[in-house]
Amino acid sequence: MVQNEEMKGIYMDLRTDFGFKHCMGNEKCMMSFLNAIIGDDYGKICSLEFLTVEPTRDHPDLRGVTFDLRCRLESGDEVIVEMQNYAHRYFKTRANYYLYNLMDEFIPKGLNWSDMRNDIPRMIGIFILGVPLDDLMDVVTVTAECDMDTGAQFWDRMRKYFISLPNFQLNENSSEYSFRDVWLETIKNLGNMERLDPKVYERADEALLKLIEKAKVSALSPEEYAQYQAELKILSNWGTPEKYGYDRGQRDALKAVAHTMREKGYSIKEIAAVTGLPSEDIL
């Protein structure tokens, strides 16, 4: 455990991969969040299963964590949710790519379509953006496949929620915040506790309070703390959306973290796991 006295009042920034995965990889916390985001559209989720929790580093300069979740609604319907704490160039294309890949897992190989008796579960993508896309002005932008002439939903099996954290701000004049507002305020500002609105605690449910407790930096092991600090340095080097996850500055920041870890005696394997850098960039 990291016992430094200065750490006791510090909470993890949930915009980092480590903080997001560490705190959100809990069934009750995830269910509370999903109900806050999609509950009004789909009904209450009463159970969920984590199918995968994957880092999406298919390129050394990319970052992000993906959760794939099988959710059961109170209605008895099943929905499959892919949630990413991520953003990069051509993100809309990438979001569709991931969802269609997920859909492919629920369609049997070599399927004879005339023998198919039930449609696939609804696929929902939730994409949390630390840097907004230029044309997404709302806090939450919801998209679906629609008829271009009438605007009516054409296919109901897939819907995407893009959450632009920089666009979110609690309305100080509001007498009551929605539970969605409370969750977004927490994700955006938990790492900067002085910015977190105290009213979050008034509206938080048991699961969200558990997440806040789990986010204490002082509860991390030394190894976890080193990984979190490495990602926090990367977070501080994020720039404009076009640089997000791609610019040379982020790669230089990763190399600086690797150099510091080498000086502290970490192995190349450990440094690669934390930074995502190939071994030749660590030597």
C-alpha cells in the first residue's frame, strides 16, 4: 500500500486507463453507471457479466481500455455493451469497427440466414472522450441507423453514445442534478477533488460511493502506483484532438517515463507493460 501521508486525500483520475479499469471493473459500479447513461432509453439493467476487459493498444502511441459487457434488463431482454475510455483520429469509424466486430461474435460462422430464428442482442457502444470531437457539441451525442428521409429508426440493433467530458459542466443554478450528471461529474473531476461538486455525495448511490473509496491513491500497491503515475504523465501531455493519442509528444512522454522507471530498477518487461512501448524503445 502507498502510505505517504500526502496521498490520503488524493483520488485517481478516471480518465487514465489504470484509474478507469481499476475503478470501473466492478459489477455494481458498472451497473450504476450504465443505468445512469442508458437506463431511460432501454430500461433498468438488473445484472451484467464482464465478457472482456481489454487494453486497446494495437499501436504503441494509442491508449484506451475497452469493456465488453452482457447485460440483462428487468424486461428480460439482453443487451451487449461495449464501453471505451478512448479517443483518436477517425474515432467514429473506429467506434463502428469495434461494434461490428463485437456483433460478429454473436453470429455463428457459416450461418444459413434462413435458419436464423432470433435477431442478435442489441449492441450499445458507450465512448467516453477526454477530448471532444470537433462536431460533437453536446455532452452526450446518441446515434443510430435512421431513414434519411423520415428520420425514423431503420435498424434497432445498434446505438452509440459519445460522451464528451470537456463539454460537461454542472449547472450551479440547478436545484437538482440528474444521476447521469452526478456520474459524469465524478468521472471528469474525481482526480481533481477540489473541482468535484460536493453535491455528488448527496446524490451518489452505494455503488458510486464504493467507486470513490476504491479510487484512493493511498490504497494502491507500489507497483500499481507506478503504473498510475506513468499514465498520469501521459494524460498531462494530451493536446488538441488531432494530437490525441498520436503526436510525437506523447511518445516522448512515454520514453521519459520508461527512463525514470529504468533508473528505479524496473525490468524492461515491467516497463513495457506500463507504457505500452516496444522493448527497443526502452533500451
